[in-house]
Amino acid sequence: MQKEYKTITSVSGPLVVVEGVEDIKYEELVEIQMPGEKNTRLGKVLEASEGRALVQMFESTQGAVTEGAKARFLGETMKLGVSEDMLGRVFNGSGKPIDNQPEIIPEKRLDISGSAINPYSRDYPNDFIQTGISTLDCLNTLVRGQKLPVFSGAGLPHNRIAAMIARQAKVKDGSDFAVVFAAMGVTFEEAQFFQSEFEKTGAIEKAVLFVNTADDPVVERIATPRLALTTAEYLAYEKGMHVLVILTDLTNYAEALREVSAARKEVPGRRGYPGYLYTDLATLYERAGRIKGKEGSVTQIPILTMPEDDITHPIPDLTGYITEGQLVLSRDLHRKGIFPPVDVLPSLSRLKDKGIGPDKTREDHAGLMNQLYASYARGKDVRELAVILGEAALDETDRAYMHFANAFEDKYIRQGEYDDRDIQSSLDIGWELLKLLPKAELKRVKAEHIDKYMKD
């Protein structure tokens, strides 16, 4: 039931205050009609108290006045019309098509806030997703239903990596696979890059894109990831598809939350972010997973840029508490011209052991992964030692480790932007690199695997 009021008392930034209201619900949609304007402006109730509603506008409040303005409460929350026809389409942060194609005919309309998965109904993530990137597939394996963020920094190529994963990701058993991609607060150039990248490689056929640019309203930025996750849940749990959700950039999302929080005059938390930032991020991340009895799954790769490369900043810090690991990009590797510059040592996938093995990847995967990690860690230590003491002071084994570390970065971490390596190739390259080390040093791989895979 719609209720109309002419009691707008103030307009402050994206916020409008309506007094004398009754039976108004949190997140209820509101249409604001300005005097002399034909079109209404859409907003939602951010705070509902006794006789007063604080409305957050999805559109600009420029030129808004209080006298003669009307607020119409629509009696429903923000919903997204979903259908399988969304695959191959591009939408804005309000869920409207921006690809010059007709509106989709929705099969149903779903509340974008969603609901948390009942822990009892959750199924454990344990199936491998191949991304075609060696440092992910072999050393930080992505598993269906997992949430694995990418910690990047300003100027690092996280957008190219996101597009690479979106293009190449696939599941081994040939099940229906889709990608839902949400870009928040990106520049027009970045938005064009993502769209053209999907279109020219044909990846758009199995993808849904939601694009919110930096000049779009702040409130729309807060809605964008929820639209993407609602679409993913529909495709996964109702259409039986395995869906990979890529969200970039979560830092822009958190900045939008901070801007709205400041407009509401809330008491700020760490670095000025609202005290509920942890809870808000959890409402996004925890929508990943698998449900018992349902064929599909929702896997998340949120991407965030760490301000000043500070991993203790509230956004990466809180994200690390909620998610199952992280992929950290390295500025040093990027300076060396290595792409993708994944810093192997601080990166971690807590569920990787569940996605590997003889029936999922290969029987040598676990041992090889541990050996490569340990050898690269020692190689980096030796390289730092050589800077202080000089290479001549190293013994033969240490020199072998240093050469291994250099070759590992050059041949294993480095790969072409369109070099889609399957898991077998990634494992084989790993064995090739281990030939640089004395066999006596290979203590983490089984002898039968050395005989089988380390061919001269």
C-alpha cells in the first residue's frame, strides 16, 4: 500500500528527511516528486524511527527543495527481476540494461538483500575450479563455494587479472558454469575495458555484468554487489549452475559506506569507516557457498586495493577475518614486469587441500605444492643473503636455490595474459623447475612421484 507525504523537512547530500510518517519499514522504496518535475527520484528508507524516516537517494539530489515536494512510500523493498536471459547482458548499478538491448522479461523478482545461508544447510566446498593461472591452480587452489579475495594496490594490474579469471575459469566435470561480474566505482575507461574484454573473447555469453562508474550515485554503489549476488544465487540454486562472482573494487564500496555514514553523522570507527563495516562486508561475503541438495554453487573473488599497500588497513583486515584466505599482489614483481604479480608466500587458500587429489587434480599435487612453496621461500632468503655477503660466499646448494627462485618467478609466476594453462601444465612446469635443485633437497615429494614426473 502506497502512502504519500508532503512533509519533507530537509535535504542533506544523498539524504532526505520525511517527518510525520506511519508504519514505514527499513529499506522500503520511496519515490520523491519535486515540484515542476515530471519524473520521480528513487530512494530507500535508511532509518525508520517514531514518526520520522531518513531516506537515502539513488539519484542526485541536486536542485531538490523541501517546499512542495512529495514522498511516496511504495511498501516494498528493492527487488531485482531475474531470468536466465540475463546471461550475456550488461546492467548498471540499479539493475537496468545499458547494452542497447531490450529489457529482460523476469521469471521472478527477488529481494536484493538476500538472506544468510542456514549453517546446517551448508555443504562443504570441495570441488576444484580451474582459473588457468598457475599460482592459483597449483599453490592457492580455488574451490567451489569458497570466498577468496585478491589484495591489490593502486596501479597494480588487478583489473587484468579479474578479466583473465572471468575468461578462463571452468569446472572439470563440464557442469554449467557462469560468471557474474560487478564493477563498483570504476572509471569509464575501466568499465569499457571489462565490457570489450568479455565481448571480444566470447566470455560474455556465459556472464552477467553489473557496472557502476565513479560518477554514478554513491547509493547505487552500495546496491551493485547485492544485485550481482542475487543474480548469482538465482542461477546457482534455482538453475543448477556453478557461478563465480567477481566483485571489484571493494575499497570503492567501503568508501561509499563511509560517505553515507558521515552524511548520517554516525560516530566513526577505525579510519573513519562506520563501526558496522565488518557486519556489512560479512553480509556480502557470506552469500558464497553450497547448499545441501542443490546442484549449483556460488564462489566469490572480491578484489580490493589496499590504501598505501597497508594490509592492516580496516578493509583488507576485516576481509581477511571473514574469507577463506587471500591472494596478495606484489609491487616488486610488478616492477620486474612479471604478470600476474601474485606474491606466493603471503597468499593463502585455506580450502586448497579440499580441492586437490588424485580424483580432482593429480596425485602429485599436494607434495609438489608444498615443495615449490618451501623451495621458493628458501630461495628468496638466499637471494637476500647474497645481496649482503655476495654470491661468491654461497655454497652450491644455496646457489641452486637462488637460481630456482629466479626461474620460479620467470617461468611459473609469469605467464601471458591469454595463456590459459590447465592444471596438468602447471604441475608439469613445477616438476621442470625442481630439476634445478639437488634430488636430496626434494624432501616433500614422494620418491615414486619423482621417478614418474621428473623425467630427464
